[in-house]
Amino acid sequence: MTLSLGATLVLLLSIWAILKNLEKAGAICSLLIVLFYSFGQIQDSLNVTFSSSSLVWLWLLVFLLISYGIVKQDFPESFTKYLNFFSIILFIFPMSTIIFFHLPVVDLDRSDTDVFADLRGEALAEQYLPSLAPGEKPDIYYIIFDSYERADKLLELYGYDNSDFISSLEQRGFYVLSSSRSNYLNTTYSLNTSLNMLYVHNLPKKAFFDSFGNLNNNHVTDFLRDQDYQIVVFKSGAKDTDEQYADIFLAPLEAQNLYRPPINSFEQLLFKTSMGRLLLQGETGHQPSTANSNAIVASVNRELSQRRETISYALEHLPDYAAEAQNHYLFAHILLPHIPFLYGPEGQSLDYQENLGHFWYEPEPENYDEYYIYQIEYLNTTIISTIDRILEDSTKPVIIILQADHGDGNYLDPDNLTSVGVDTRSSILNAIYYSDQDYSDFYPSLTPVNTFRIIFNNWFGTSYPLLPDEVYANEHPSELSPNQKPNFIDACLEFNICISHVEEAP
């Protein structure tokens, strides 16, 4: 970022020295910033046959024509202000993205926690709690598979039969909720809802914004800590799920920032969205064009490798606490099958190829379904091994929750919500294991908002009533002004995606 600011200042002073006119120098400098930072975004919006070299020549022509006009004519002051405004926006956007992901989350204040407790009905539900011995309390594994689609949708839309995996879970004693949906369509709202056991859109504005992307305070971990549980969180790479209060935070060594990549996150974002991507592209707009790009490609591949290592580390080490006498709550947010896709056929590692979209490895649209399924197949194989080790090593009762935060987003257009998009995005894998196999309170359409209400009632003596199982979509953030709470859309009323609570004996 310092380099970018320095280069901008040098450029402005150089043009000013040539033109002897600060206003015109500022306008030309702003024009260069607009063209530089918009290059990648404009190229992404064009079809793939439009090569980088063609766009460079077009950019040069635009720059020369407008610069000539600025030098030879007196442009209205509004034109210069317009250019300056857009240059600032295009410069600030990548910077603000990085700043957001590095800002520490903070505790909710007392007024917020009181709002959560009241909305949850906590005082009444937890008024009388029995005293339980450590051996009576279960170890709890909450494993989130990001974007894992429900089995019937995998078959209907992707042509993939996931029945072997579902059968493997059922053979091990899991209850699979065959028509479950997420309560919201993104990770932040979904996990805030499941971990706080309430619908977050019902929060007043202050508590809503204070809790956005903030799982530092969530009721599941607070409750279990009061029950003398040790809280174990595995690194995911996602800001909100990584920054929870944990007694033990686990990550592979390279994911603990012991490895310093050739380029940092801010620089990677600039390469993706600006003319910096030319270092990665040749004439076709795909393959690296210079030796200087080797460090960039190496950094991208290192990022993909670290993502794989983070996932495999969590799945490998989840069983490590099963044999201990201490009670544990273990949380693992697995960023798969969510893009970027990390695995190919037979679990092979995917490296950076050619796509310069928001994520480093995205297949062409016609190959998306195929590669999405490769991620499913990898997870299916590895999680069964993890489950078997947990069940084999456990000396106490066990609860295992396999749950997606939402379904796949390939059919969802946030700017144009449709019934198909909301239906697909809200259809999730949801399966639960009780060591006593008593699933009498569960039903196929149960949603995550009620998961821990049932668990706490069954195992800890709380008396939480179940909430209605509902799905909510929300306005795209780009349509909102700062500090404007989104408008949440009831999927039943708007898209006829209604959840019926039909009892079915497990």
C-alpha cells in the first residue's frame, strides 16, 4: 500500500512539473488511477476472447485521447472532481477489503448480550439446570462444511448420487435430516444463528451490526464453558470463525504465519483486479508472460496448498481429544466444497491455472458442476475416516454435527433472487450423531437455529422451545447504504420455499 501511495505521489509531481498546472496534473493522474485499477474488473466483465493486449491498446487510446483533451482544453471543474472521485473509490476498495479482514473483532457490550439473552429466552430456559458429572456430558463436534449441497439437490441439479455417503453415515448411527435447509444464505448470518440459537434478523440495529462477522461472543461456547468444557477451535481461514474465544486454537504450522508468501493479500488483490494481472498473462490473457510472474504463481499455489493443509489438518486432528477425561467442544469450519476448488479427480491437488476471477482456481462455467463434485468426493472419503477414529477412541458420550452453513451458490444471483437460486442455496447437508441414538426430538426438516436448542434440552436439562424453521434471503450489500440493515425476505412468502414440520420417527 505504501508503494502504491508513493508511486501516485511521484506520478502527480512529475506530471505537474511537465504541465505547470496542478489541476490538469491531478486530472491526468486520476485518469491513470481509474484505468489502472479498473483494468482487471473490466476484463472480467468482458468475454474471455477479448485478450489482454487488445484491452491494453484500448486503454492506451482512451488515456491519450482524454489526456490530450485535458491538456488542450479547459475542462469543467466537475469533470476533474468526477475523475478524482472514481480514482479514490477504485483505490480505496481493495485497501478497505484488506483492512476489514485484519481488524480485530471486539466483545459485544452488556446491552447487546442482554438483547441476545432476551430474544433467546435464556433466563427461563436455563433457570433450572441439573448438575452433571463429566462422564455424563458428551464431547461435542460441530463440523461445518461450507456450501455442501443436500443429497436430493446433488442428484437433481448435478447428476450426482450421494446415497453411498449418506448410507455410510446412517450405518454408523447418524440421523440424516433429509430435507434440512439453512436459515440464511450466507455464512455470517447462518453461523450467528446456529451458535446463538436465534434469528439474527430479529436483532435491533445496534446488536445486529455489533454481531455481524463477530462470533467472539456466541451462546453455544459461553454455555459450554460454564459447563466446564474446554473449547477447541480449528483454523479455517475465515475471519469470523477463526476469531472465536477458544481455550485451544489449532492450526498447521504454515497457517500460523510462519511462512511469508512472495506477495501479501493486498498485493494479490491488486494483481487480480488491476493492470498488475498483466504480469500473469501472455497474449492469450491466460498463461504467465514473464519470469517475474513466477513469484506470483508460486504465491498463489502456496495459498492453495495452505488451504488444503488447513483442511486436512482439521480433519486429521479432530479425534485427538476423544480419549481425554476432560469434556471438549470442538468447532471446525471446513472451507470446502466452497470455491476455490482445491481437489481434482481422485483427490489430486489443483494448482493455479489461468482464471483470474475473485478466487484463484475457478473452472470454466461448463466445468463447474464436475469440479464441485470432486470436492464433495474428497470430503466424503476423509470425513468418514475422521468419524471412525472419533467413535473408536471416545471414552465419553459423543455428539457429532455435520452441517453446511448454506448450499452451493452456483445457481444464486444475489442481484436477482429466484426460487431456484434460493432453493438450491438453502438446501444443506445436515446430519447428527448421538451416542445414545435417541433422535426422537429430531425431524427431517429441522434447521440449524434449533440444533443446539434440542441438544441443550436433551443433554443439559434446558427447556428451550423450538423456533419455527424458516429461510430468509437478504438484499445484496451493494444495494445498501452504510449502517443500513438489510431487508430480509421470507422465502416462504416470496418464493414458496416453506418448511413443514412433519414428525418422522428416526
